[in-house]
Amino acid sequence: MELKDRISEYPNFPKKGILFRDFSPMLKDPSAMSVLVEEFSKYFHPKDVDVFVGIESRGFILASILAQKYNKGMVLLRKAGKLPGKTVKTAYTIEYGKAVLEIQKTALNEGERVVICDDLLATGGTANAAAKLVEKMKGKVTGFAFIIELTELGGIKKISKHKTISLVQY
């Protein structure tokens, strides 16, 4: 099965000139979901991961299914103001301006090995900010898992010191 066949394309979304690649059709297809999970399980050994961290919001899906597969926990990285309790934050620049990611202060333990998950790697700004946030929490980033990578945007360069897996490249 080609995962690329399960990705829809939406021209001029969310704004003119952008071609949005949507993995949502995979979620409806159990065989595609199985292939997705099995492909990622080839890259990350269970002994190298304590917790999967999902970047809001599509990363939550990937982190959840991988956490289930590996029998590990899952932690949320959210946009500012979305998490209750005390949080740790990091500000970063994205294509359209500035953003803030945050994590609950008690979400990670020192030294925990983390795989950060998101649906898409584009410029790498969000992924890099996520790694900095995990490191600020004294966690250890052992890798990144992406469904889609837009290679021409070069985001891999910003996170090149980490093991990074993307299943579909454009």
C-alpha cells in the first residue's frame, strides 16, 4: 500500500499559494493506519522511548496511536493558553508570524526519552521549538516522527541532530 495515495491535496488552503497535504483519509482506512504504525515501529525501539509527545493538533493523533502500539505514555504540546495548571513555554517564529508552544510543568520527568510527533514537517520551526521545550523540561529527544515531509522547505536542517522519520516526502 502506498501511503501517498491516502493523502488528499487542497490547493490555496489555508491561504492562496499553499497546497495543503491532508492525511485525514488515512484515519478512515484501517489498513492505512496499520501500515502507518508498522512503518514507524521499524524506526524506534521500545527501549529507546519513554513517552510520545504530540504537537497540537494533528500530532496528537500520531502520538496517541504510537503510544498505544508501544505501550507508552503520551503528552500534549499545545498552543498558549490551552493547558490547565502550571506550564512551561517557548516562543518561536512560524511562516505567518510568531507562536508559543507550552507543556504542563509536570508532564515530563527529567531524563525521559521522547519521540516528538506531528503530521507534517515543513520549515521545521514548530518541530525545533518542540525539541527546545522538551529539553527545557530536561527530557531527551530521541527522535521525530512525521507522516509527511515537504523536503523543499528544508525543515530537516533545523532538527538534524535528532533521528527523524517521515513516511511520505514531497
